[in-house]
Amino acid sequence: MAKSISTVSDTDPISASVRAGILRKMEPRRKVELVEDANRTSRLLALAGIAVRHPELTIKDRQRILMDLVLGKDLARQAYGPTPDLKNR
């Protein structure tokens, strides 16, 4: 069996062991659903943060800025065009 990499965690070892057991028994499809939910939540939180910092932006502009964060500025610019100009708003 491969050694696990030690990480810093605020989860006590018994709880971590229970969680690992649950994940081992979980169907792969359910694991994918959990990852998709986590990704969706992180994007919604990022959009909320962008909205707080730039309430003047349209939803479309906020989503475009999110793509800079998700894809990186160069790839996002190639896929979606220029980033909205935040200095003149």
C-alpha cells in the first residue's frame, strides 16, 4: 500500500478515518458529483467576491473576469476577448 502524504488538517484522526472509509465505499459517479458541486460553489463564491469588489459591472463582465481566474488571462482573452476595463468604471 502506498504511503499517504502528510498534510495539516483540523480534522481529528478518527473523523478523517471515517471520512476516508465513506469515500472508499462511494460510487465513482457520486464522487464526481461532489467535485462538480464543490466547483460550482467555488465559482459562485468567486462571482460574489467580484460583485462585491465591482458592483458597477454587468453580470456578463463579472463572468468574463471569472474566466480570467479560471483559465488564466491569456487563454481567457483568446476564448472570450478582452477583459472589461475596470479603471474607467
